[in-house]
Amino acid sequence: MEKEVIRMLDECKMRYHLKALMPEKPFLVTFDNGSEAMTIALGRRVELAVVSLENPEADFLITGSPGCIQELLNGKEKLSLLSRRNEVKVTGTFRGLLFVESILTLCRVHDSEPVVI
């Protein structure tokens, strides 16, 4: 899971236009796949990074199987669809769900095909 979280954060850092979506106060999101949990901080004035606090108080918690969390972080599945199918459990506000889903969607890796002229 760590590799997928780091990749997602790197993609997010490369998209400078996403800074406008980020809140002033850091928004903490925890991904829990049952065997490990990782918390990231998303905010306008903080480095987008994994939080290494002992027990961070997350604003939004996503719990699911390792496969579901991996699909979510890789951008293959949408958070709202996984939640609706009860494949992941989300704890937080609806506004938080929309924010996290938009960040995950906008930060997924796109396979680009070469343009032939």
C-alpha cells in the first residue's frame, strides 16, 4: 500500500492546479487495509506527504481489503462506487468524501498514447 500512496502523492504534487482545491487547514486521510494504515495530509500550506504521527486524528477514514484499497489508490475504482457496493467503509463527512474522491480521480495515472501525425 505504501508504494501506491507515495505514487498518488507524487502525481498530486505534479498537478499544480490542484492547490486551489486544497483546504487551508491540513485534511488528514487514513487508508486502512486491515494489515497496515497510512495517513496522508492534504492542504494548501503543507507538504503533501504521509503523516508519521503515532495516532493521527484523521478527518476521513477509508477501510477496506488490500485489493480494494490498491484499486482505489491506482485510480481503477471510484471511492463512491466502492462505498456503495460495501467494499470499503468510509468514516467522515459527505463533503470529505467528495473531496477525497476528486483528489484520487484527478491524481490517477493516465496511460498516454503517442500521437502520430
